[in-house]
Amino acid sequence: MLNHRQTKILFESLATLQAIQKQAYQMLMQGLTTTGFSMREWEN
């Protein structure tokens, strides 16, 4: 079982990963906007 400190660290890590994912998605969307591709077109 995790103690309080370990749980806190895991939640902080999750929050950091979510922030990175959000930033990467925003960068992808900006890049797609400049190319004119849709997400579906880019995936294929």
C-alpha cells in the first residue's frame, strides 16, 4: 500500500504528464492549422 507521500508524488507526476500531453496536443493542432490537414488526414 502507498503512503501519503508516495500518493502525493504519483498525483503530481500525473498532473505533470497531463500538462505535457496538453501542450503537445496544442502544438500538434497549431502545426496542423499551418498545413491545412485535418487530424484524420494527418493520421493516415
